[in-house]
Amino acid sequence: MQLEICQRYGAKFMPPEETYKVGVSESALRGELPLNGLRHPPESGTTGWFIWSGEWSDDPDFFRPLHVYHLEEHCPAALPFIALPPGWRFLVAEGYEDVWSDNALLNI
């Protein structure tokens, strides 16, 4: 499924290490939609992924760290998109999917 998403949008297939961490909001962990994700370049055992539902917050407690291997149980809607490379975003809702490149994510 991850390879299919990358192929569909012309993105390089870059699955993260399962032991690396993503930042996930509590609302995303509750399964709320729409679900948003963006990927910065990975560093220090992180994937670069930030996944959230609802409005983005700069609150330092908005995202909690979660290993990639826990996504299947706690945020399965994000799994199809997790192999998109740094510089990509996604937005999914009931019956809706959007994936796009955002080079601004690479210049942090």
C-alpha cells in the first residue's frame, strides 16, 4: 500500500525504520479526521513525520513521540503514507485523499 501511494504521486519510496519515532497528536491517536501529515528530513532516531488531526498547534505537548511500529495499532490511517519521502504532505478524510510535495519542509 505504501509503495502504491508513492508510485501514484510520483514520490520516491522511503519507508522509515520501524524503531524510529513520529510525532502524533492526541486527536490523531483518537482517530479523528481529517488527518494531516508532513515529513521533515529525519534526524536523531526520528522519521521527520508529524501527524495530527484538527488544527496545528505550536504547544510543545501537542505531539507525542510514537514508534513507527505502533502506528498500526494507534493511528492506522497514517500507514499508507508513511513511506513518502521528506518534503511531502498528506491530508485524508472520509472519501478524500490529497498528497503533495512541499519543498519548504526541506529548508528547516
